[in-house]
Amino acid sequence: MTSRARILGVGLALAALWMPGCAQNPFRTAQPAAPPTLDPPPGVAAPAHTLPGGGLPSTLPSYADVDGRQLDGMLTRSHQESQLMQTEISALSEQLASTSAQLAQARAAGLPPSRPTSDTDNPVTSPAAMQSAATQLALPELQPRFDGAVVRIDVPADRIFEPGTANLLPAGAAALTKIAEEVDRVFPGHYVGIEGHTDTEPLVNASWGSPHQLTTARAAAVFDYLTSRTTLREGQLFLVAHGSNHPLVSNATPAGRARNRRVELVVYAERSAAE
């Protein structure tokens, strides 16, 4: 090899040693090492011991601070409520068993099941029902009238009694029988008041000391007849004697006085206890 060729080879070798980025370059200056750090890389949580305050609460809750009397009170109330609930459940179970037994008995007897009744269940207790029922009374010669909450049947005294007495006429007995039948049909078991009335004329029969005595005797005669000859019972009837204190119309005319001489059968909405 010539000297020129040797010089060219040495130059190429030196150029290769000075190329940038060569890991084997002995002339490259070394980079200083990064100081160590405890910071975690991105996306990694820090250790608990590196958090402020150690990462844990300084104190933990303790049930030792709870008042024992409060706990006892709570337990006692809970026990009492449980006992009360058990009592209510037992009562409901007994009521259900009783109702089931009554239903079974009714079915065995072929009867409709019974249920508690109230005033609204009875079709002839409300004022509207009483007024409607009064129109069902088949008494063509009389005019039953609805008065407040009662039904009044005005029977002329001259039609059922001998003049000035408490003696029933045969036609009067027949009229009372018909009235009793209709009252018992439309208002079964209802209370019925027998109210005696008369006019203001002087009494023609000296047997009565006052109009009240006359009306008392007449009401009693009607009571005796109804309880002995009709289906109405003593427990649903009562007597009232008004004398001449409650006229329907003026006593100034004979027609008015005749209308005021009467016996009123007053049907009430209430039913007798026996019924």
C-alpha cells in the first residue's frame, strides 16, 4: 500500500469516531444522572405513607361514648311496639275467624250473610225515605202527611167515636184496623204515637173535667183496640193527650172545629227495641 492510501484510511477512521450519536464514541461528554425521586409515575397512586397526615384519620369513632340508658330505652320501646303489633294481629285473627264462622253458618242455613247495619241501611229511617214511604199508605179516605221527620195520619174523632165520648163506633173500629194494617206493612216495627186532640167548644159530657181528660180517654181507647185487635204491639205505641192546645185550623167555624177533633197516629223513623 502506498503512503497516500494509508493517509486516506486514517482520515476515514477518525471521521467515523467523530460521527454524532455513536454510542461507542470515546470523545462524547457523559450526561449527569437525574436525582432519584419518590413521586409516582403518571397514573399511579401515591403510597399511603406519603400522603399528608399519614393518609389515615387521626381518631376512629367509638361506641363507648353512646349512653347505655339511651340504648336500653330504644330496646324497650321496640319491644313494646312489637308486643302491641302482636296484640293487634291476634285481635284481627279472632275477628276474621268469627266472621268466617258466621258466614259458614249462614251458608249452611241457606241465608244471606249478615253484616253490620246502620241508619242508612234501613230504607225507612231517613227523612226522605219516610216521606217517600208515606205515599205508599193505601188510605184513600185519609190524607197522611209528612211533618218534619214523622208521618201523621189524621183520623176524625167524629168518624170513630160516639159524640162527646171515648166509645168506638163499629165503623171507627174498622177504620183503625185498616190503618194498623197499612202502618205495619209500610213501617214495620216503627214507633207510633197516638195523639188525642179536640176543639175549644164546651164539653157536652159532664164525665170529662177538661179537654185533656177527653183526649186522654180517646187515645187510650185507640191504644187498647190496636194492641188487642191488630198486629201493632204495646212496645211500639205510646199516648199523648193535647186537649185543644194544637188545632190544625181555626175553631171559628163548625167545619174547622170538626177538623180539630181528631186522633193522630204519628209514625216515627225509629224502630222499637223488640223489632
